[in-house]
Amino acid sequence: MRKSVGIALLSLMISAAGAATVYAAGWQQGAGGWWYEYEDGSYAKSGIRQIGDQQYAFDQNGYMLQGWQYIGFKWYYFEPEGGAMAIGWKQVGDKWYYLDPNDNGAMYTYWLDIGKDRYYLDENGVMVRGWKKIGDDWYYFHEDGGMNLGKLELDNAVYTFSGDGALTGAAWRENTGGGAYPAGCYDDEEQALFDQLGDEKKEQYFDAHPDREEEYDGDSHTSYDRYAGFKMDVKLNKIAAGRLEAAMEKGYADGRVTGEGSIEDCLAAANYRRNSTCQEIYVRNCEDADEAFDKVMEIMDRNYASGKDRRYTLDYYRYMGMAHCEKEWTPLV
């Protein structure tokens, strides 16, 4: 009897052990979507989880998330097909993003250096193409997103850039007869004034060199725009903006901004084109660019008439900086 009882107990114990629950680990799909079940019956939920060699995102109920997701104060992108986290460059619609492999796939913003190339991703993570003002400077990014370095010929203009890619100047390279710069360094009123001054300079130039006007009016490109027309100078623009702000705050008289000195002092301090001749002209109470142009030319013509000095002609100058502000300017005399 004892032997048979022992066998029965052993048989019962084996039977009980064989009845343990076994879970089917892996991806499961239900009415609410996809979820991932582990071997112990638990499932992935609430955040990013590594499964195999990919990462996925799950909501608090354990369902897999897709598309853009904001997790832990950062943006991530999960593929619509399959749900895996995207890493590196990713095109979504017509926009490109960089999902940083060094930050667990989080969306990257602002300056990005990859090898010898430099890119800029805006505050929404979108790769910038074309012109972009960043801080106080303008930059140009090619169609593949790479920042331009060196000279750039674009839209009939030649643009120059500093060693770090910031725009320094622009000049027309073809017989266009204008001075617009698509970089947007000038607002509409400044641009209109620049164009009028450029046209006046051109007339003065051909008055002095009538033999070259026929070439300019021809179908071929001319050397005028490349070598004689006004060049927009970004550094001069910044100097002009700073001088104008100081003049409106402190006053301007006898060729000097109060407490700032003359324009020659300012250019020397900025190490700008040493020994160059310059003119600084302020006009105020102007309704528009047309009135500003008339006042500038009145000042130039009056000074020229007093001594026939070519320094008081537009044709004497090559580079131009400009700034304007629309507000009351009472401190000036």
C-alpha cells in the first residue's frame, strides 16, 4: 500500500507542474491597436521601449504609438508603417528633420555639423533651405540643406560671405538695372530708396562715361553692375543701424552723433576699409522712400555745388549701408 500511495503522489505532483500558464510573447493586435507582450505576461507601456534592435513608443494602456510624439519634453518620430523610431535624416511630407542618434532619436534644432557640412534646423526642427536670418546675420542654405561658403551667384547677383557663412555683401552681375537683394537685408522702404539711389548713380556714371552706355543698353551683360554699381554691404548696414539708433537717442549735429563721434571714428574703430572716403547722411520726416530720396539728393547736390567736389556725388561711392526707423525723432537738431 505505501508503494502505491507514493506513486500516486508523484503522479499528482507532475500533473500539477505541467498545468502552469505559458504566455505567447511578442506583438499582439486587438481592436485598440498593437501592443507588445513579454514572456511573463506583462506588456510594454508608457514611454519608449527597446524591442529587439528597434525602439517603439507606447501609451499608458500599452498601445503602440506612431508619427510625432512628445515624450519627456522632446519630440520623436515613429514610422507609420511598423512604428519603429526613426533615426537620422527623415523626410515627413515636404520637410526634412534630423532625429539625433546621439540623443536617443530626439528631434534636433538649430545648428548641426555633420562632417564638413553645416545645417540649420529651425525651432520646429525643419531643415532650412534658401535664405535665413539667424541672429543679426543672413545665411544661405542650398537645396540639400548645406550652408553656403564662399562666393555665390544667384538670381543675377553675386553674394559674398564670411568664413563662418554670414552674408557680407551683394552686387548685381548682370544688366538688370536694379539693386534688389533677395536676402532680405533691406525692408521695403530701404530697398526702394536703395534702388532709386542706384538708378541715380547709374545716370551720373554714364554722364561721365557716355561711351559705355551703349554697352549697358545692349543685350549682352555689362561690366557696370559688376564693377561700378552700388554694392550692398552688410557691415555698413549694421553700422548704419547702430548710428541711427544712437542719433535718435542722443542727437546728431555737425557730422557727429553725440557721445559717439564722427562716422570716420566709427569706421576706424570697426576696422572698416581703412583710408576710404565716406558720407553719412541723415534725413527725417519722410513720408516714403521717394521723399527720402529727394532729401538725400538735395543734400548731395547742395554740397557739390559749393565746391564741385566729387565726394558729393553718388558716382564716387561703391559700397552702401542703410537703416531707417519709423518713430518720432525729436532729439535731432
